[in-house]
Amino acid sequence: MNVYEKIIKKSEKGTVHMTLIDPATSGMEGSARIAREAERAGTDFILIGGSTHLTIKEMDQSAQAIKEGTEIPVIIFPGSSDMFTTYADAIFFMSLLNSRDREFIMDHQVKAARIVKASGMESIPMGYLIFEPGMTVGRVGKAQLIGRTDSHLAVNYALAAELLGMKLVYMEAGSGASQPISTEVIREVRKYISIPVIVGGGIRTPSVARSMGQSGASIIVTGTIAEQSVDVYKSLKPIIDAIK
Ligand code: 1GP
């Protein structure tokens, strides 16, 4: 079973949890520690990456350290064409659909395509949408932000992603956002598309995570909460339990 099939299988049983680890923030050892504790707390997948540029060497070292201590799949969540490592199990081959700059819609992808293909790694096409407030990824990715309650525009983008053949759509408020996207937007998007919806950015409490899942998010991503926590297990366990 490939990683995408595992995501689908898990999402059929309940809301999936992914832990985002940014080696630029957590370092190699910190990344490995977060991954181990997150796995113990019940996270389903590890995402490695972020908006800060990382070299292949840094990605390799961190992915290797994460893989050594965990059994769950590791997926690359790239911020640029350089952010690749053959130590991961799959890559989100993503396009920032609401960027004003074609670099994030197609140029990084064109640059990376040959390397990804040659590696033989599983590539999962994903539409990436950034909502207000957008945070660092909104600025770096030059996003034309979607309002956090703008269901109409969100549905249009999500439908475009599905019609383009993307296998996932990620609705992102930005890492560290003061609040996540609205549950109304998730509910509306869910009505129109059949591919899994990922929601991330600003999710910090079990009740918020649960309401995202109940509104139709197939996958919840958290990052900051583990990054800033002394006890990663203790901070993630209630969130993961709440959505399962
Ligand atoms: C960022 O959505 C993720 O891509 C995680 O956001 O750091 O706010 O949990 P947080």
C-alpha cells in the first residue's frame, strides 16, 4: 500500500492527524524527538518541511534522524524545489494555487520534477490554498489570501484543484495563526469536492481540532504546538484523541 492509499484508508476510519516538523526551527535532534513523541501520542503521518529554505543535506539529516526513531510514514512538505530528501516516503507535489507569483504555482515544480521522478519516490499532487492571516507562508509564497470565511472563493479554488486532478487540497491559515480557517468554509468545500481536505494553521486545542473534523476536514495538521512544547506527548495526545 502506498502512502496515499494509507491516508485514504485512515481517513475512512476517522480524522487523520499529521504532525508538521520544520527542521529549520527544531533542528535535527529536535525534529527526531518531536517525531518520536508525536508517534507515541498517535499521530498518523509526519510532514517534514516549511517555508524556510533548507538544503538537501539538512533535509537528509533530519529525515534520516526522524526515520530512525519512528515507524510512521514521513512526507515531504516542500517550501521550494530544493527541499527534497530520498529518506522520506513520499512528497506532496504541491502548487500554491492562490499565489500571485508563478514561481510558487509552477516554477519550483518544473525545477524539481526531474529529480523527483528519478528518485522513484511516491508523489502526491496537492492543491495548496492560503487563507488569512497567512503568516510567513502567506508572505513568502506571495499569496492573494482567501478570507477566512470566504466560502465562495474557497469552493472555487478547491474545485479547480480537484478538476486539475489533484489528490488532496490543503486549506492553510499559516503556521502560528491566531485562529484557523472557519468551520463554515470547511463545510462548504466538503459539499463540493470528494478529494480529502487537509486543514492546518492555528489549531491548538482539542475542541477546535474536533470541530474541524466534524465540519469535514479529513486531515488535521498541527506544527507549532509540538514545536513549542516541553512535553510533546502531553500536548498532542488530547488533540489526537479528540479527532479520533
Ligand atoms: C502549517 O498548518 C501547518 O503549515 C501547521 O500550523 O504551526 O499553526 O500548527 P501550526
